[in-house]
Amino acid sequence: MELNDVRKSYARWAPIYDRTFGQITRAGRRRAADVLNGLGGRILEVGVGTGLSLPSYRPDVSVTGIDASADMLEKAREKVAELGLKNVEALRLMDARAMDFPDACFDHISALHIMSVVPEPERVMAEMARVLRPGGTIVIVNHFARDPEEKGALPVLERMAAPFAALLGWHSDFSRAHVSRTPGLRLIEEMHLPPFGMMTLLRFRKD
Ligand SMILES: C[S@@+](CC[C@H](N)C(=O)[O-])C[C@H]1O[C@@H](n2cnc3c(N)ncnc32)[C@H](O)[C@@H]1O
């Protein structure tokens, strides 16, 4: 999808996102927040959406969220106001492919359920590597394509979920090669997450 299509699609999803896709993907957000809370510092969340992860961050970290959809960001702003979240430094409308942050200005970064939605995921990975300080961590949660020969319930479930995923602009056949070959980033952890191990958490370190 082009960015305009992403925006149109998420304008429709914003009012119902938390009760639909947002519900079934809670585990990934919780695990990512656990990892980042263990590290602390200044955190960037790329594609923060409706801000479902924001209440899970420790009160003493500083979180900046960016998203390309004004409608999704509006929901995130409402959450911050309603819950009185003091650790959210900023929520900004921004294309993750061309961020206007200086180099190496964030300690850690999360990108949750966004990499298979963004146009040009390799460009987003390169931008995240640029704004991350050396030694910093990037946590990605996403669904990645499986071996088509794989047997069992999971491939069947994935085929059942495919039309729903497509409505989110989600590429269910998204290859992990899109995120795993970024110069300067080293994969240091991988973990399969609910629902049914469909999502994967990848943790990269900037050397
Ligand atoms: C499936 S939602 C995930 C939202 C949130 N991270 C979560 O876990 O609930 C994908 C988000 O990626 C955002 N997005 C897509 N392309 C983007 C881009 N180029 N720059 C910034 N955000 C983008 C969409 O607007 C949407 O909010």
C-alpha cells in the first residue's frame, strides 16, 4: 500500500482498532514493553497507532510516538489525556521512512505490528538504525511468513485470518528478510508470541 492508502485504511480502523486487532495482539505489546522497561531511557515507538502500548511503559521512561495516520494518533492523544500518562514526551505525525529526528537521539526503539504495513520496510529499518544510539535496542513485533510446507493448525489459522489481515493493509506473506539485513543491526533475540505463536518478537542491537 502507498502511504495515502495506509492513511485511508487507518482512518476507518481508528474507531474500532482497540476492540478488534488491538485486542488479539496484546501479548506482543506487553512483551515489548517488558523488554524496554528493563532498559529504560528515551524510547521511540514507531507506528504507535492508537497508543495501546503507552500505559505499559514505566513511569520514569520517556516515550516519543510517531505515526503516519492522524486518526490513529488522535486516539493515542485521547488515551494519554484520559490516563494522565506523564511519560509520553511527544506524539507526532511523521512518516517512518523519513523521520525528522537527529542521528543517535533515542536509547531504544519499538516497532509493533507495523513492519508489514509500511511501504518500504527496509527504509524504515535504516531510519530506525540512524536515530538509535550505538548500543541501543530495537524491538520488532510482527507476523512473518512461514514455510508453505509447514503442517499443523497454525498455517490453517493464518489462512483463515488472511482476509482480515488484508483489511489492515497487512501482508501475511511478509518475509523477515525485510527487517533482518539492516547494516549495523545485529539480531540478539527471537521469541514466538500469542496468539498461537503467530507473532514473533525480534530484538536487534546497534553495534
Ligand atoms: C497495525 S497498526 C499497529 C499500531 C500499534 N503499533 C499497535 O501495535 O497497535 C500499524 C500502524 O502503522 C502506521 N504506519 C503505516 N505506515 C507508516 C509510516 N510510513 N510511518 C508511520 N506510521 C505508519 C499506521 O498508520 C498504523 O497506525
